[in-house]
Amino acid sequence: MAGYAFDFDDSTAYERAMGRWSRAVAPVFLRWLAPPANARWLDVGCGTGILAHTLLELCSPAAVVGIDSAAPQVAQASRGPAAGRASFEVGDACTLPFPDASFDVVASALVINFIPERRRALAEMRRVARAGGAVAAYVWDFAEELSPSGPLRRAMRRFGAQVPPIPGTAESRPEALRALFQEAGLERIETRIIEVCLAYEDFEDFWKAQTPGYAPTTKVIASMTESDRARLVRNVRDQLPAAPGGVIEYFARANAVKARALDQAFLIRPTTNSRTTAPTVDVTIEPISPPAVIPSTPNRKPPTRAPTIPTTMLPTTPNPFPFMMSPASQPARAPMARKMIRLVMSMMASRPISS
Ligand SMILES: C[S@@+](CC[C@H](N)C(=O)[O-])C[C@H]1O[C@@H](n2cnc3c(N)ncnc32)[C@H](O)[C@@H]1O
């Protein structure tokens, strides 16, 4: 269905439609994430700053940065309750303007499905997370039509109206989120369902909130005839019976995923250095399995090749390698690689390997 894209240029409408739901999920997600205090956080697709604000209240962070591609959302976040305690900027999740390994926790709330190149975004989230850091996200369960707009969308479908597809609907399932995180090379992946139940004062409150200008369903409803619109409203009312006092209450479901950004495996390959007079061994460290997607971001250098680390004064022997290790950080582990090589070399010197 062409012509019905989500844009998030109206932060006031976003707050009215989604603010209360987003605020209800964020603390449940953060408690499940159980992050350490004093962590450096990145909130990807921060919107009006709801996750950033909630984590400031609950997680005692050292620093919080929010990034979002919609300038009005960023402007709202910058003047909201997190102002002064978090910094917000406009930017694209697919080209994060941060150096490698610059955050302890990289989180994204209700965003990933909206990003067409979500694999690239995940690769970026992984890149900016430090080794051992957390990468986590949640999205509404659009596949089961259990987002806050679910009741309206279900009613529209029953009514026979066009129901614009939501981007990334299939990827909103827990299995799909797990697969996405796996593809990005993330490890120790866990998923969980978060359900939240909220109440609207009355049907008018619900209707006003759930028909924001940015939502494609609102555009479909606006294109209906007056009488069709009235019939649709009746249909929605039937599906959402009011409690005594007129209160409209229903639940929505988010699927959450969390993982660790462990380092990738490295191949350590000793190579004989014939240019020196003393027999020496150089060590080359190469990534074995590059991330599923290596983003070519204009704002950073391409991943650097591992340096050759000279290991002097080692006898040249037949190559007992390659072997694998998973260093927390390559330069920091280079001495360890040298130690391991020395150990193997000395074992070989004292005890020849039988073929
Ligand atoms: C449903 S809102 C979620 C906002 C907020 N995280 C929350 O929990 O309320 C989705 C947000 O993702 C942002 N977004 C979509 N694609 C993006 C991208 N490629 N990079 C950064 N932000 C993006 C939108 O501008 C929007 O603010």
C-alpha cells in the first residue's frame, strides 16, 4: 500500500499516542536488562527521550546519549525531563556517529522494525558497544497485532477498510529478533515478552490518542466518507467495551531482546620474518568471522586490519598454528598471544611433536 509511510515529525502527537505506552514498557525492560550502574548508554531512535529519561531515573548511568533521525523528536527530548542529564542529537541508526566500543549499553526502544536496513543498524549498535557490553531492544508485537494501535487496526480490518502494513511486522516476533541479533554477531541472546495494560479516560480520549497525524491508519480514516467513518467508530467502540465510568482499557505486547557484544574470534598466524638476521616470528591477528554486515559508514574509517606484532628472539620452528582466541581487545591481548606462542614454542623445543 503505497503512500502510507510513518514519519515521526509530530512529537506532540507521538507523545499523545505512544508516550503513555512507551513509558509503561521502558521500566520493565530496564529491570530485565539489569544494567550496571555508571554505564555509558546510547539510546538509538530515542524519540522524545522516554527510555533515556526512564533509565536516568532507574539505572544511575554515567552518561546518556540519545540519537534519532527525526529532528522534532530530538528537539522534544532535548527540552523534556531528561534535558541537561542526557544529550540528544539527530542521526541515523545505520551510520552512528560514534567511535567503536564507546558505550557500555546500546539500547533501542520501539524502533528497529521501522528501520529498513535493520541489519546494518544492528551492526552499528554492536560496533559502538564495548566488548562485554549490552545491546538490547524491544518492538511492539505487530505480527500478532498487539501494539497499542492493535484494537483500531483489527476493527478497521473487520470493517473491510485498508489497513496499511507496518514496516518490519514479521521481524517483530521474538524468534526474528533473536535471529537479527545472531546475524549481527551478538552473543548470549535472550528474549522476553513484556505486556502492559493501560486505561484511557473514555472513548474520545482513546480515539484522539490513537489517530495521530503521523500514523498511516489515520490517513486511511481521513480518506473515508463521513458515514463510513461513523460506522468504523461504532465498530471500534463495539470491540472496546467501556468499563463502568467509560474507561477504555486494553493491553499491548512488546517483544524484547538483549545480548552481549563479545569480541569476535581471531586467527593468530605466526609468520617467519626472514628480513632480520636473528630468527624471529611475527604474529598476524586476523578476524575469523567478520560481522554479518560491515557497514560502510561515511563518518568513520573502515575496520583496520590487525597489525603485525613482531615477536623477537623466538626460535623459528615449524608452524604449530593457527589457533583461535577471543580477545577482549586486540592490542590488550597481544602480549597474551605472544605468551601463548612462547609457551607452545618452548613445549615444542623440549618435546618434538610426533607425526
Ligand atoms: C516509535 S518511535 C520510538 C521512540 C522512543 N524510542 C520511544 O520508546 O518512545 C520510533 C523512533 O525511531 C526513529 N527512527 C526511525 N528510523 C530511524 C533511524 N534509521 N535512525 C534513527 N532513528 C530512527 C523515529 O524518528 C522515531 O522517533
